[in-house]
Amino acid sequence: MDELVKQAMLKWPNVPDCYGWLGLDARGDWYMRDAQVQALGEFAQAKGSRLTHEKLIGFISRNYTCDSLGQWFFQNGPQRVYVALENAPWIWRIAPDGTVQSHTQHTTQVQRCLLDELGYLYFETSLGLGLVHTQDVLAASQLIENSNWAVHTVAYQELPEIYRFVRNPTDNKKPA
């Protein structure tokens, strides 16, 4: 977490949390969701505007974490901006050398492979559960084959309970 963010948290400890305004899609892209987009439905139905500003994406990535309930958020100064997840809290990219890296540029080690009934491939890693980016499924299959990993089946709807994450933190929103 950025030092300036930590300082802001100390200076303003009672800033209300923000829900519904930020989403992470299955390709590792961040989306801003204004009130008009939120009125159209949940993140999967109405994504909003994809963020493209590199410094903003870097700031979000450095300050992305989860709370004790498994709700992922971006610590924006003193405010928690909870993130709606299209699928999983991490999106894995695979480098040509086989290194696995998150959408937030964190390198990790694969511990287990999972495949759901929708055909999505996941890696359980030292950072947690994440979805393999669609462009990297072929590279992932080669890693799985070369590493002799078994692929375990899992139900899409059971992933949040098994891996303790919340896809839609708005459902758990604290009253104002």
C-alpha cells in the first residue's frame, strides 16, 4: 500500500466506504461505474467505462486488497472503494518463460488448477484464487501438462465460498 494512502487513513479514519463504483472484469480490466451505469444493473450486466490511464491503474493495483469478509477493495486514500468482481479477485497472465503474474503485476506460484462447468480455468496460488486470462489458456495448458498437475473440477457458484471472496460487495454493504 502506498505510504500516502496510509497517512490519509490515519488523518481521516471515518470516511465512508464506497460501493458499486469500481469493477474488475474477467480480463483484468478495471471499470468505473457511475450512478447511471449502476442503475442499469450489476457489474456483469453493466460494466461502465474501462479505465485506461496507466498511473491510475497502477495506483489501484498497488492498493488492491481484501477485508476479513473476502470483499476486495481499492484503498483510495482514507476511503475503501469496494470492487465488483466479474469472476475472481485475481486474473493470471502467463509470461513466455512460464512465470504467472496477476493483473496487478504480482508474481505468484501455482499450487493447484481448477476447471469449472463453464470452461473457465483457475489457478490456486500463493496469492489466492484467480482466473487464467483467456489469451493465456493455451500457455496454461502447456504449463499444466509440463508440470504434471492434475486439473480438478469445481462449480463456478461454489468458488466464492471455497476461496472466501465476494463477487458483489454491494450485497454486504454496511448501512450508512
